[in-house]
Amino acid sequence: MFVAWIALAVAIASEIVATLSLKAAGGGSVGAVALVVIGYVASFALMLVVLRRIEVSVAYAIWAGAGTAAIAVIGVAFLGEQADVLKFASIALVIAGVVGLNLGGAH
């Protein structure tokens, strides 16, 4: 089970790298296109490993929620995106939803 959680963490990290590379890839950067493709392929391949041990509702919620929250925080912290109360409240709701699904799936 520990390996599944490590694989999930790496899948999330791969998805974050791929998502952060999208803008540069759209600008024509070949290296960024490679990061997008490799990152998403790695993320989905790792999710195949994860789903052997962790319920899909829990794994997908953590994968999508953590990725979404991380991208939002990175956007504000490093990419100059606007930060406001609504954005941070929404991130908190995403995290709360993931925690709730995780607790509900922990039978």
C-alpha cells in the first residue's frame, strides 16, 4: 500500500510539471512539449499502479484536488496570478473535499 501512495505522489508531481509546461508548449517550445507529453503519460501510467491498491474515488480525488490546489498556489506564488479571498477559499474547499472523500473511503 505504501508503494501506491508514493506512486500517487509522483503522479501528482508529474501532472503538475506537465500542466506548468503547457503555456510554454503553446508558445512552440519543443522542450516544453516534451515535458507536457512525458509528464501526462507518466502521471496516467502511475495512476494505473495506484488504482490497484487505492479506490478510484479516493485516488482520483487526491490526484485531481492536489494538482488543482498546487497549480493555483504556484500560480499565485510564482507566476504573478491574482490572489484574493475567493481563490484561497476555493482552494480550501478543494482540500476539504479531498479530505472528506479520503475519510469516507477509508473503510
